[in-house]
Amino acid sequence: MTVGVCDFVLSWRIVNGAFADIDMSDRFVVMAGSYRANEPDKPWHVILYVDERSSGEQFAALSDIFRGRAGGTVFQHFAASIGEIDAVRRAAIELDHSPRRWFKRASSWVEIRATRDMSSELPVQGHDHSGNQLIADALCVHDEHLDFQPREQCGFETDFEYIS
């Protein structure tokens, strides 16, 4: 781990929802990124992976939503922190949020496994309701613009309701 650097992967499974008249139900998005604590405003450098099962309209809408272009709670929660988007890619995304079997993959670029949760009474910064803190057994990102593989890092999982 490099001190002052935060490497991360976020993922979303849209249980049900729509953007305008475009159904987004059962689609996945993964975002890998990094920021340096010593940079002013700590801008995120990210790659966005959008479910390859998405139609052209869904892909465009999901890309805009998760880059913060649609405003709303996605922008408020995290997208305002994005300084540079290195790529937006279609990916075969797998997500399993089963307790002690947490798993996510975005094609060959991203893979995370976690089998342990971490008990904590403290709220996690940046999340408006409770969830579970996890310890990643494996966290690998290997892409053109991001390449990291930290071990034993903590994570967080919860459900969200985003509105644009």
C-alpha cells in the first residue's frame, strides 16, 4: 500500500429502475479508480465498466449517470469527486453480494473477493445508511490506466437508492 493513495473499486447492481423511459433493471456497473490525498480536492481518476448486456441506449444512460452527467444523488454521493475518466468500457460483469462470498468481476480487468466482514459501530464516511464493512481477500485491477493489487483492504457494501 502506498501512503496517501486510495485505490478503489465500486460496483452497483440495479435491482429495478429507469432513466427517462429506458429500463435499467438488472444491469451492472463497476468503477475502478484512484486518488492521491496530497492533490488539491483529491480528484478521482477512474475507469467505468458498463454491463455488456446493455443496449446502446442503456449503455449511454448508465455511462452518463455514473459519470455524474445526470446530476442527482450519484453526483452528490461521489461523481463530483471524479477528476478524470480514463475510459468507459463494455464489460462482462459478475456480482455476488452473498454474505461471506462477496465477489465482483469486470471482464479480465477487475476482480475482488471477500469472505470476512469487520464489525464496527462507526458510520462509514460518505454513506447515508448502514451496511457491512468487509476485508478484501483479493482486489485486482489491471487495465491500461490503472494497475493495482492491494491486500487485506477494507470495503463496504450496502444498498442505495439513487435519483437523478
